Amino acid sequence: MNSVRIRTVAITVAAALSLPLSLGTVTAQASSSDSSPSATNAASPSASEQPFGPGCSSLPQSGNGSAAQMAHENVTTAVNNNPNLSMLADAIKKTDLANTLKGLKGSTVFAPTNDAFNKLGTAKRDAILNDSAQLKKVLTYHVVENKKITKAELPHGTFTTLEGSTLTTSGSGDSFKVNGSVPIACGNIPTQNAAVYIVDGVLVPPTATPSTSPSA
């Protein structure tokens, strides 16, 4: 009788001791399972957050002008260091807008390439670049402050610019245009304080004088 009672007590104690161990194992497994997806998501941004557009393939793979390098710079530095945006960089210096761009947070900058400025023709290009008041209007028209435009907003987008006028975006897939005519070559390039959309044309606001208007 005593032996049976002793055996029963031993089994009960063993079961009690094993229960916390089992629960610990289950808890550890659940914790590992819960943390794994979030770590994966943090390391893998969605496709909508990646640069897109037909011109992205022409960006340098590394160094100045590459998407990887621009991501570590503020937008003013990123433009200055991009050889394809040197005319834009010079225009920014002429208007003392460098500090304004450095102070942006969560904004969007449409950046015309050197070819975009040259497409204006010599007379129109020089009319813009040599008139500081009009140049400031043009450049601030390329900035959407406190608004990081996403790819999902581009098909039917209307945005108020730093200049005060609005611009529109349209298109689908990876092909989009600004104001119905200026192609986005490579969009959603990250910098420290703004998303850069490289465009194949200079955006001129409705308030521009006739000498700087694209139709002039």
C-alpha cells in the first residue's frame, strides 16, 4: 500500500515539474514565430516603395547619382552629386534654394535632367536661367512640400507645389507623365528627406511670364 502511494506521489511531482518546461518550449516557439515575419517585412520593402520607370536602368549602379548613394544624402546633396542633374544643381545655387530643399521633410522633388533643360531650346532655357525671379518660380513648382508622392497616387494625381500652383500626374504601370506631357524617367528615388522623381522635361508653372512659357 505504501509503495503504491509513494509511486503515485512521484508521478505527480514529475508531471508538475515537466509542465513549466513544456510551456517554456511552446512560448519560445510562439515568440520565434511572431518575430520572424516582421523581421522579413522590415528587410523587404514592397514593390511600390522601389524606384520605377524606364530611365531607372540608366542610373549608375554605385557612387554619385546611383539610387543607393542618393538614399544616404539629403536631396540638395543628392542633386549636386548627380552628373545628370548638374544644370538643376546650378539653378538651385542661383536662387539660394539649397537651404529650403535641405529643410524639407517627407516631400517630393521633380528633378529635370540636363537634357530636359536643353530640350527647351537655347532662348527659352536662358530666359529661365538668367531671370532669378522666374527661375525661383520654376524651381519651386518642381517641389511638393510635406507630401511624399507614392506610385499609387500617380494615375490621377493633383498636387499643390511650393510655388503655389498645382501640377497633375497621369499614366499607369511604370509609365507616367506630369501635366500630361513630361515623362517621369525614374520615380520614387529615396533621399534622406524627399523622394526624387527624375523627369524628362522642365515643368513651367501657369504663372510664368510668356518668355518662359513652353509655348512661347
